[in-house]
Amino acid sequence: MSSINVMLFGASRSGKTSILSSMLTVSRTYLSKDYNLLLQDKTDYTDGKTTLNDSKLGMENLLKKDWSPEPRLGDLTGSQQLSEYRFQLTITSVQGVDPLTVNFIDIPGENFKQIHPAYNQVCDLVKDCQILMVAVDTPSLLYTDNMQDAYYDEALNCVEELRDMVSLWGMNRGKEALRLLVFVPIKCEYWVQKNRMDKVYQLIEKVYQDQIAITENFSKVKIMTMPVETIGGLLFDHYTEPDRMKILAYDPDKKVFQKDMEDNRNLVGDGDRDCIRCEMKSANIVTLGKTGLPYCLTGKDRLVDVREIPRPPYCFREGYPIPYAWFKPVGEYKPDNCDQLLLEIMKFMVQDAAAIANQKVRTLISASNSGSLFLFDCLWKIIRFILKTIGILGSFSQETQLVAMCRAISKMKEDKRFLGKYKVIYNSLDPDGSDFKF
């Protein structure tokens, strides 16, 4: 129970790092204050990857209205690298107990192709993993549904890569090992706040139906969809129609402010020009992507059709431009439901430890369900004595971790920390089925 690996899978630019950043931000304050659980970021950043604090600052900057309150474009590029982030959870109420470690392996979908150098490394990691989190870019999910194009479906949702991944998932653990698959819709603020998540839930089950079917063959697995608002105050606004997706190459004699350009001047064939993505409004009026402000073409300014540049970061390949998704700042940085992912992982760790101890989880927490922590403690003392006698739990540290986590989770249940903002697709972790909760 001392550590667990979580595979965080999704396309580049989908927002996987923002999930972890918001999870850390929301969770660590109340875990420490109310439940004697110290949550820390113990990631090694010497490899140059984005820190979770920088990710948070980046999300907060998206909400600044210094330039304008108008919709603006999302990020142009995303990380292509395999990255690992490490959370450490220390039980401060018990002395001498090793901390719990949750390792998040961030895998861009592009890394799960056989031609990619990291393919074999990813395969090995997947085979030894029990938790798989799939970041679903909600606007892209809706975009592919509207386009009805198989290539876009694959490029934006990584359907084939995920099918291959679940086929290898947990292979080294055995078919009886517990597994948790969580689809995590992000950039979903618009649909959550407009009460339109039913459409998103339906599309996830439609797009990933093969992967869900494969996963249901495992004997003990839970499949769920848990939407996460990583920012809160940024709502999806619209996609640009393909024939209006342009790149503005400024007149080389103009002085262009940093806020009005992107660092991509060498991609349009004019190395001496500053450039920016934009949406064409008329023959000589465009909307600038970084600020959402209108701009009138003058002098030697010229527009380039994004489809003329058949390579990243503008196109997946010729004829398939990466969609221009516009988001409107409407409030403050206020992530929501992010902590629920971590709480679900904590629940799973207890379930897995209890399964290893050959005990049914509902027995360990039956007193919690009845709302009596005193009865729970008494019951646990009896179970602990029996388990220690027959040597099932192993080390004292693991046993103490388990009881401390059970207590914390039981109290969280009483305090209504578990919000229930999710949909269970399938659950065979416990005989109680999809209704089983802590």
C-alpha cells in the first residue's frame, strides 16, 4: 500500500498537467487541516518539465483581462515527452509510518505508437499499473462528433492508442488484480455549468466503447467518468471554421508587442516576420488569437491559410489543421472536483490493500457506513488481531497505513467530502456493484 502508479494518458494539449496542478491545489489544504494527511509535491524537476506551480500560474494568467475580456485561443503546443510527477501523502497523526506515494506517469498519446522511442518503456509501465486515468479534451470530443471524421477522432481522442494500452494494462499484476479506469473530461466548465454533461458522458461511452468492453473482461475493475474543472472561470466559446483559420504574418517593418504574437515565425516561410494565429472576420479584419482583439491588416501584412502548413503545431498532417478552440474568461481561478480524483485513488489503495489481505472492503468499513467511528475502531482492533496472528497484512507499517487511511476516508465520508460528481460505467470491484461506495 506504500506506493501506487497512475498512468495519466491523453493527447498533447489535452490538459493532463493541469489536472495534477489543480488536484494538488485543492486537496492539500483541507487534507492537512481536517484529516492529518500532509500532501506534498515530491516531483524531480531536474529534467526541465513544467512544474505544477508553473502550470497553476499559467492557468491563472489565462483569466487575466488586461488585454480584453474577449474569447481567446488555447495553447498552441503541448509536451511530447513522457513525464513523471510524484505526490507524497504523510499520515501525520501516526509516528514512524512510511508516507504513501502516488506516482503519476504522464503519457501523451503520441508516445504510445510503435514508432516512438518511448513505446517500449510505456508498455512496461502499463503492464505494471493498476490505475489508468484518461484525460478527455471535452471541446475536442464534441468537435470530432460534429466532424464525423475517423482521422480527427484518432488524432484528438487517441482511440487506437488507448485500445492498445488497455490490452496490456496490468498484465504483470494478473487478471485478478484490482483495476481502476477513470475518464476525466477537462476543459468541461461550459458543459458542467450549463448542466449539459449528459451529452459528454454519452459521447465518452460511444467513442471509447471498445476500450470499455476490453476492460470489463477483467474480474475486478471499476470504470467511471469524473469531470474536472481545472480552472473554473474559463469557458469554451467556439471553434473557428476551417476556411477562416489563418496565420497573420506581420509586416516585417512593424514593431509587434509580445502579447500580439507567438513564437512561430519560422513556420510560415517568412523567417523575418512575427506571426500569430487568428480568425478571419472579413477581407482585411481578423481576431488575434492571444488577445481576442480585432486587427486591421495594413502595409505588408499577409494572411496564411493554416492548411498550407501541413505539420505541427498547426496541422496533424496535410488537410487536417489542429482546431482553433476559443475560450472566454468569465471569472476567477476556482477549480472544482479536482480533489475527487485523489480521493478516488486513496479509496482504491485501501481497497487494494484489503484485497491483498484477503478481506472484503465492506467488512473493513461496515462501521463507517453506519456512521460510527467508535464501532469502526473496535471492529478494526478485532480484525487487526486476527490478521496479525495469521500474518496476512505483513509489516506493521502497512497495517498502520491501512487503518489510518480507513479512518481518514471514513471521516471524509461523514464530512461529505465525497461529492458524487461522477458517473460509474461499470463496477466489479465489490459484489455490491455500482452502488458500492465508502
